[in-house]
Amino acid sequence: MAAPAEIMKYGTFGENGIKTLPDIYDNAVEKYGTAVAMKKHHPWGYQSISFQEFGKLLSFLGAGLIDSGLRSEDRVVLMAENSPEWTLVYAAVTSCGGIIVPVDVQLTTNELNHLLLHCQAGFLIVSPRVHQEILEGMHLGEIKVIVIGEPDTELEATTLGQVMAAGKEKINSGDSTYFRAKADVKPEQTAALCYTSGTTGQPKGAVLLHSCLVSNIESIKCRLPITAEDTFLSLLPLHHTLSTMCVFLTPLASGSTIAFGRSMKSRIIMEDIAREGVTILVGVPLLFEHLAAFLKKAASGKSASGEGFFKRLFSGIASATARLLRRKR
């Protein structure tokens, strides 16, 4: 654990003029530059995004969303699996003064319909799987649908790539609408509308202000020695506020790398931890119980290739530990 003097003094954000989420993003891009912000394995290869690239893509997407009709305080429902694109959508919407509404990809059609009506959504941004399995047959009226990636059905929809291309063209032509919108975002504005699980009735929307989220980030950084040398493993669904705060916004503000996990299977989680040099894993009790049971089974030799797995695991952990020790010297 770092000495108290090494932990960020509370109030530093305000002193540096960081009061909104766009301030958080801009500060991270300027401060950490070419360092890796996010990385993810895909079937087609390895995706790595630096902080500078994140900032550039963020501006293109923000400008494209405004060009598509997004205005301040418009609600944008985001229903997609964890990915770098998920974080870009969240950041772009909140940078434009819009209100992001992250929802569970496991919602049924009826549940999604209720939330769309309740929050008065103007936009719905979804993954291809959600577009194919959930939206077919829904009557979305004037809601604009944007798909992250290529649609898997014949349903008409705009892709995120098309929106970003339009935004890039706007910015390259000298249009400053996005940058003016970003500068106009105020701390007291609503940044996110997060719905409860609805276990005792209809889901209720919790309103989160920019000032609230920025204060939470600062509080976490005050108490934990999170630095640019850390790597987080993103496993918990990002639509949960815990995950948004602790596995996206705080790492981004700290210059840490976010590695997106390939699976919730214990073996793959442990392989990702070793390969990516993960130093921080945010989870819930059930996740750690499953990991503990897996490690116990592997240690007893009851799982296949247990010895080889542990060699790879401890090699990765040793590398991460060495980095932590160098940091404290």
C-alpha cells in the first residue's frame, strides 16, 4: 500500500478545473497520451487503443451524434456487451451534454420497451446481437437506432462506424459544434440515468450528475494507490454503476490500462490475468468464490494441465508484482 502522501490529495480535481466527465476525458488524453488505455482480444485479432486515439475517436463519435440529432439532455439508451466501443459511446454522449442510460443486455423486449418509454429515449445504441435478438418486431417510433458493428439482420439501422465517419468529416471541415457542446456541459447537469433491477416492482431510474460521478472518481483515487502502471480486467457488466465507476471511469482518470476479459469462465479469467499483467480485479463475492474453487481444484491436480497453468499464472503475477515493487521504491 502506498504511503498516505503518495495518495492523491482530496480536492485536486477542483483545483485543476476538473468538474465534469468531459474534463476527466480531456485530462486523461492530455496527460497519458500514447499509453495504452484499452485492449481486447477478438477472433480477428488484438485491439489496442491509446489515450490519444480514445480522445480522437471520442470527438468523432460526439460530433457524429450531434450531426445525427443528439441535443443536450437527450436520453441515449446503451444496450451492449462490454467493449472499448461501449466506453466510447458512454464518453461521447456525456461529452455532448446528453444523458446516457446503460441497460442490461439480458432485458426482455417488454422490459426494454418500458425503459425506453419511461426515460423518453431519443436514441438506442445496441450490439449486433441485441439488434438481431431483441429489436426485431419492436415498434420504436421516432427512436434512432445505432448498431455497434454490422447488423446481423435486415432491420434498417445506422452503424456506429457511419456515425463516426460523419463526425470525422464535420471536425475535419472545421465544424466546432461538438467542442462548443462539450464546453457547455455543467457539473450540475445529469450525466447518467441508471435503472435498478426492479426486484420489488418496476425498475426506478437513479439520476447521476456530472459532479456526483467526478466526486466518486476523486474519492476512489484518494483512498487507493491507482496509477498509470496498473491494469484492470473488465469482467463485470459495464451497465452496473459499480463497474462503470471502478472499471472504466476511475482507470481512465488514472491512466491505467483496461483489459477486456474474454469470458467469465474461471480458467480464462486466470489466463487473462497472467497474460495481460492484471494488477487490479474488481468483482463480486460470487466471482471470487468461483476463482478460489478453480484454483483449489487446479492445485490438487484434478484439472487438466494444472501444472502448466500454474506456471503461466505465477509468471504473469510475478511480472505484475515486480512492477508494483518498482513503483513503491
